Amino acid sequence: MAEMSHAGSEASSPETAPRTDADIPNRWLDGIAVPDVVRGLACGRPVEPVWRNEIGGVTFSIDDGAEYVKYGSPHAEFDPDAEFERLRWVSAFVEAPRPIDHGADGAGNRWLRTAGIAATSAVLGGWREQPALVVPELGRGLRLFHDRVPVRGCPWTWSVSSRLRERGLPEQALGPWPEFDPVVCHGDACNPNFLLNRDGLCVAYVDLGRLGVGDRWADLAPALLSLGWNFGSGWEEAFLAGYGIARDPAKQDFYTRLWNAE
Ligand SMILES: Nc1ncnc2c1ncn2[C@@H]1O[C@H](COP(=O)(O)OP(=O)(O)OP(=O)(O)O)[C@@H](O)[C@H]1O
Ligand SMILES: [Mg+2]
């Protein structure tokens, strides 16, 4: 999910500075209490917070990554029902967490439990210090997603009109729409949502609550935007080369503005 998540505060740090997990605001996890419902789902297994999103939700790892529970208050950006259904559907085509169950607790907060995938977010585990390896792979990973997940039969849309409508914006709020090149979009193609194996290959995708048919640049724009937050400036060409597409400034601009309007 959007804008300044995923290491937003370090956009101005020099490219050469070491980038460690601890620099990422999403990893500032001190003082996070484990909610009772998460404790209950763990049934005595160890629980650790591993990620805090920009709307205050937290993902917990159970039993050292055997399972993950995403927990937070109801929000347009966090809909466990939507994510559960999408995870169930998309796993026929690409590797994504197997959804186990979801629900709400007495405090009105919601949770989603998934089976753990033995791979690491592209911004954790030291990967941010290897952009020359990781960035083209992120491009390849996104291309693989778009190539493998079929538009035909996808039950959801992530169209310009639906996104503008959700924000209460008129259809022409961002000016004329670019020509439509449909794919099934990931829906939050920011770098942390791509999981890498030990060799640095993109092997899985997480955070699929907004998956739906949209333009490929609807994913490319936030993916490129988040490179700056996570890897510093100057990596866009490497990403686009990995994806295998030429730069399209008009589409990138349109879909970046749409992303930033959310
Ligand atoms: N099933 C899983 N297997 C492996 N890692 C997972 C799994 N689920 C979540 N993670 C890890 O937890 C992190 C947070 O999960 P996720 O992206 O779903 O949460 P989020 O709060 O929606 O994130 P964002 O900040 O992008 O909005 C992921 O980047 C990944 O590192
Ligand atoms: Mg995420």
C-alpha cells in the first residue's frame, strides 16, 4: 500500500550509504504488543512482529516464519476478505502465500493468516545493499507476474475508473487516460512485496489485496517510485530492462499521479 510506505523517510540518503533493515521505518517494531488474537492463533508457538505498515497495521511471524498474521484496524487499504480471496485465486498461476483463515477480534481489528513462504522481502536480509542484483530481478519478477496471471477469468478490476471512484474523484480528475494495456496487476508492486530466494531470484509475491485487471503501468509506476525509497536514485532503467519494456513517461506520470492520489 501506498505512498510513503516502504522506507519513505530515506529518499534523500546517499546511494552509497549502507542500507540495513533497521533503517526501514516498517522495521521500527519496538514496543509492539502481540494482540491476544494473534497469540491465540499461535497456540504457544513464538510470535514476532516483522513489519509495520503506514496505517499502523502489523504483520507477525509465527514460529519463525511458519505462518504470518497481518493485523490491523479496518481500513480501505486493509481488507482481509479481499486479500484472502485473491490469494486463493492467484496461487494457481504464481507463488503467493496460501491463505489459512481470517477474522476480527473483540477490539474490532481484523486479521489475515497465511502460510509462510521461505523467502525474504527484497528490502530485507541485506538485499537493499545489492541493488545491481536485486533491481533487475524485481523487474523480471513483475514481468513474470504479468505474463503468468491471466486477464481472462480474473474476477477483479483495478481500473482507473474504479480507483478514482473509490477516492470520490471525477473521471477526468487526472486528465485524459492513456491507452489501456491490460494485465492482471499485483495492486501494490512496491519492492517489499516481492520475495527473493537465497540466490536473489524473485520467487513469490505478497500483499495482493488489490490484485485486479488494470494497465501494466499501474504496477510499473509504484514499482519505480519505490525504488527510490529503497535503493536510492538511478535504478529505474535497470528495473525497466529487467521487465523488458521501454520507458513511457506519459503513462508513468499518469499512474504515479493516480497512485499518489490514493
Ligand atoms: N506468507 C508470507 N510468507 C513470507 N513472508 C511474508 C508472508 N506474509 C507476509 N510476509 C512478510 O511480511 C511483510 C508484510 O506483509 P504484507 O506486505 O502483506 O503487509 P502490509 O502491511 O500490507 O505491507 P505494506 O507495508 O506493503 O502495506 C512482507 O513484506 C513479507 O516480508
Ligand atoms: Mg507489503
